[in-house]
Amino acid sequence: MYLIGTGVVNRPVGFDETEAWAVKWLHRKPEDPAQENIPMPSEVQPKVINVDDPDKRFQANPNYLLREIGGESILVPIGDAGELSNSVISLNETSSFLWQQFQSPTTIQEAVAEAEKLYTDSAGVMAEHIKLFVISYLKIGLLQEV
């Protein structure tokens, strides 16, 4: 909990620039022109992820291990797994398959080619869904561009 007093924010240990910006933005007075456009710190701005280059290779973050537990595929964080270090992530069959494809540096097209050997794509959306998988996993640090 952050205590807001007379314009002073009492910060707990680890209170960073992003959190300070959020508090300022939430408590701004829109009628005050000086507070109208409080600049957003760079780490809060949306990160643009471009996976359209067919030569880009991606690899699973080595700080996560895939384990089968009770018939379920689970990603277990090891070492420095970042913000998900205290999480256990359950994968469905398709995500587990894709995670295995990205154990070594792999392009999206290579992953699509392997998926087409196992799954049918009657709707023609497999490549787009694998691309979205890559983007999602890049955003949360489960995949890395290599």
C-alpha cells in the first residue's frame, strides 16, 4: 500500500520509477495544465515485438523446465526466471508441443512446418496462431530472440 500525503509518496523498498509514475498519473489533476501530460517512463511504454522477419530465431528461456506431472505439462522456473520465478505454468497440448519445438533456435516457419506434420489446419490459421504464441511468450520472457 502506498501512502499519499501532501504530495509525498512514502515508498516501500523496491518502489521504482514505473510505480511512481502510476501514482502520479492516478492522482493527477486534469484541470492543471502542468499535470495534463505526465510523461510515461520508457519501461511502461508498450514494447513493439516484430516477428515478421522469416530468419528470426527464437528459443525457450533456459530458466524454465518442462515437466510432466500427473499427466499435465508444467513449466517449472529454475535459476533467475524473472517475474515468473514464483509461478508454475500449466501448458495445454499445443503449447507443450510448441515449447518443445523452441528448445533450440527455431524460426516461426520451422515450428509451423513441424506442427503441420502433427496437426491439421483446415481453417488455415496455424501459422498466425503460432506467431501469436511466439509474441505472447516473448512478452513474458518465456521465449527469447536469439
